[in-house]
Amino acid sequence: MSAVAGGLAYFIPAAQLAIESTGKVLQVTPSPSMLFSPSPSSSAAATVAPISGAFTVLLLGSDDDSKFIGDHVLTQSMILVRVVPSTKQVTMLSIPRDLYVHLSTGGSAKIDGAYSYGGPGAAVATVEQDFNVHIDDFIWIGLLGLVKLIDAIGGIDVVTSNPVFDDYYPADIYSNWPYDYERVAVFAGPQHLDGLHAMQYVRSRHGDLQSDIGRSQRQQQVLIAIRQKARQLSPEDLPALSAALGGELKTSMGLGKVAQLLPLASSFDNPDSINQIILANPYTHGCGCPETYLTANWGLILPLVHQYFP
């Protein structure tokens, strides 16, 4: 359950690094309850008051290897996070990558293609349109960004919830042929994982009986581990982390908003105030067609979403 707090504590500091590495790439209309101030200088950022209004962030993780042209990548991970600072309530909704939806750019396809057809703006608009929610900001990270970040913090420690044995893992990061495969294994029990092995643990899907559902659970577990290591970092570590990311992270958040969020992130430490939602059966089910689509039971999904994302 603390995966939500882990994700929040990781992605918010990462947003500050993104500003330094890549800058703003999308403007999103803010919620009326948000209080924004002009982006302060780095010397003034620490004095900005924390945010008090509820807000929603879409977290995106992509395969961005050489199979893809430019920014036309798929989103392997989509996690919708709503934070209510006044009650310290956090809700995380994992959206399956294979969910068949109407795209904001037109037509229908798997939701992981929304980013490919129109970048982060299209991914945000598609989730808003189909789930009937308002999203204040997004944060996107690529495969190498995850690897570099975990290596920069000295690796992570996890007790693997499900061992990974995959004979068809994509060998598309450090290879000359991005369509090749390799055999990977992450064994059960306590593990210290560097960036590459952590990526294999969260990315593999062929050896998990729950496929993307199991992968979503592993992704959340790694976020907890990243949060634990991130708590040991100091502001002096930020330049090295920013350099390590090398443009592999993008966000719509301005520096002023990031400064407001930093003190908030450390205050969410009660697992009882965290709601974790994964859209497994009966909310989604296989379509029975040749493609690996998941069809949505919107009659169940929308009331659930409106309960936690009003």
C-alpha cells in the first residue's frame, strides 16, 4: 500500500530534475483548487508554501529504444495519482496498457498508443476523455531514465514478490539489434538490483501468469524501493542525478509547483490513507480476438473512478 507514497516521493523530486534537464513540454489547465505562483529561483524555492488543494497527476513510463522514431513511443505504464493534502489521502489507479479505448486524436486503439499518436498531450487528453477525470500535470520517464536513476542512487533493495524468468525479454537497450531477445532471471527473495536488473524486473511480462496486472504490482514495489533510497539523498546530489537522467524525463510541472510539492511528499507516511486500484477482472477482460486487447467494463470502471477522482 505504501507504493503510492513511494511513487509520489520519487516522481516529485524527479520533476525538479526534469526542469533542469528538459524543461516544460506541455501546458495543462490547472485545477481551480490549485494555488500557483511564478516559478521561483532555486534560492527561493525552499521557501514556497506547500500546496493545499487536491490535484491529479498522470505518471507515464515508456519503451523509448531505437525501434521508435523520435518521441513516437508507447507507454508501458500509466498510473493516475490523486493527492488530497488536507486529508493526506492518496489514490493510485493503474491503467492497463492493452486497454482498448477511444483516442483523443481520433479512432480507437490500445491506450498505450495515445502517446505515440500525439505525445504527452494526447495521452493526458485520452485518459481525461475516457475516464472522465481532470488531470493537472503529467510526468514521463523512459527506459534509460529508470536505469540511470537507479544506478545513480546506488541500486535498490527489494524482496521480489514474484520471480521473473523470461526467455523472450526484449534485448533493445544495450544491443545492436533492437528486435532481438534475451533470457533474463530475477530470483525470489531479497535482492539488490542495479538499474538494468530493476528494469528487467518491472518490464518483463511473459513469465507472469497475471501479465500486465502482475507487472503493475512489480512496478509499484520498485517505486517503494526507490523512495527508500531517495530519502537518503540531499540537495547536493541533485546535479549528479540531473546529469544522469540525460533528458530521459519530461514533465509539465514548473519549478514553482515542484517547490510547493517537495514538503508535501515527505508528509505522506500513513499507509492507511492510501487507496491502490488495479483494473483487473471484472473491470477489464480479454476480448477473445487475435490481438491482446483488454475491453473495459465502463459500467463498473466509471463509478469507481468518480468515487476516488471526483
